Amino acid sequence: MQSQRRTTRRRPRAVLALVAALVAGATGVLTPTAATAAPGSVAEAATLMAQAAQELTRVEAQVHEAEEIVAVQQAAAAAAAAQAEAARQAVAVHEPQIRAIVQSGFTGTTTSRLAAFLTSDSADDLVRQLTTLDMIAAHTNAVIAEVAAARTAAEQAQATADQAAATARAGLEELQAQQAEVERRATQYESDYARLSAEEQDRVSTAVAGPRLRTPAVDELPVVPGSAAATAIQTALAQVGSPYRRGATGPDAFDCSGLTSYAYAAAGITLPRTSGGQSKIPGPQLSRGELQPGDLVFYYSPISHVALYIGNGMIVHARTYGTPLSVTSVDQGGFRFGVRPTG
């Protein structure tokens, strides 16, 4: 019995030592926190696992934000490249005109005026020729100025396109590095989580995602039937029990913002893809006491988790690895504010 007890204690210590390293790695990349020693008890193990889960959720939110930024930068690069091509085409339009002017011999103003004087049959004819030469010269100058302006615009547009493309590439490379780091952490976290006992997993899940409550029917909740909030809540509650998967937007698995955007899409309302983006939708920030069914609820600073408030002090959310979508209390650690989607 003594040997078995020693083995049981050693296993969480060895497994969660890896989690301690995971947390240290995460906080080194994100916000610095105090170093954490290897766990000496299941309670400490649960704390470290909860910290690891939160850090993973935070960096995942950052990756999603970076994806949106890269998409915007790439669109800007494409727009600038199109502008540069249009400017180059404008230059090409004037090239035949310039060649024709050069070939006509009218570019030498002095020579042309002398030829007009020598070949004129009368004073009126001379005036007409000189007037024509002046008009041609003015047109030539205008064409040359327009071509020069178009060429300058093309060069500026191309420079803008090149810079935007370079920025997009740099952002994409940073995103890929973050993505690789998230994958490494996620793999480590899931591996460590899987090696815990069922009881330990349940304790960690409760510490991270809150206690699992009974899933209510929509007609049990204080929500207006047929409203967008009712539709979103009904859609989200129908997903309870589905697995959490990073970056998933349904219909078989979800992450936190994937669930809320999926739920409101059913009500005809499009939400930003990330929890951070959803926290910035128009509308005032709501306190805990101001929450109404259908409100989005945000956690942590910076924002890295979102849930859907369903009323009676409850939320439905997709929280973390190993924990299926569930209903729990809105009173989770890290509560920041709520926002009410209005379409």
C-alpha cells in the first residue's frame, strides 16, 4: 500500500512538472509572471494545468488576431498592386502619342517655326501655322506632364504594394511561428492532461471551465421567444457536449469564439471571428448586474475568452481541451464585461 501511494504521488509530480515548464514557456512569450515550481500535490497540479490552459487560450486568441491582421495586410498589398498596374497601363496609353510627336518633327520648336516662315504663302497662312505649332507644343507639354505624373504614381503605388506585401509576409511568418508554438503547447497540454486520473481531470476541468450545470431548455430561461438572443441561445445549447477544438467553428467541434459566432450566425448576426474582435462590437460594456440572455461575456486581460450568457447566472461556453461544451456559472475568474449583439 505504501509503495502504491508513493507511485500515485510521483506520477502527478512528474507529469505536471512538464506543465510547469509549459506555463513558464507561455508566460515567457506573453506576459511575465512569477516562476512556478513543480507541483507537490494534485491541488498544485490542477492550478498549474489551469494556468497552462489559460495561457494557451490567450496565445490562441493572439494567433486568431494575427490571422485577421495578415488578411488585411494582404488585401492592402493586392489593392496597391492593382493601383500600380493601372498606373502602368496609363503610361502605356501615352507611349504611342509620344512616339508620334517625336516622329512628326514638331519637338524642335525653333526649326518648326523657321520652316513655317519659309513655306508660308501669306501672312495669314504663317499665323495659322504658328498657331498650330503653339497648340501642338502645348499638347506635347501636357502629354509629357501627364505621362510623368502617371509614371510617378505607378512607382509610388508599386512601392506601396511592395511595402504592404513585405509587411504581410513578415506578419505571416510571425503568425506561423506563433502557430507552431501553440501546437507544441497544445500537444504537451493534452498529453499531460490525458495522463491524469479521471478524478484529477475533473478537478482541473472544474478549475478551468467551472462546474458543469444541467443544460436548461430555452423556455426555462428569461429570454424573449423568437428573438435573436433566443435563437442564439437555443443554437448554442444544442451544441452542449460537443468537443472543444482550437480554431474550430462547428458544427462538430468549437472553440470559444467559434461557438458564439456559430450561435449568432443562426440568428442572422455575423460576429468577428476572435474573442478580442467580438469584445469590440458596437455597444456599451455591461457589468455583471446588467447582463441579459444573449449577451456575450468576456474574460481575462487581454480578452482571451468569450461565453454566451443564457440567464439565471449561467453561461454556455467552449472552454478548453478535454472539457466538452457545457453550461456553467457566469461568475468565473477573470470576468471583464459583457456586450450585447444587435445585428
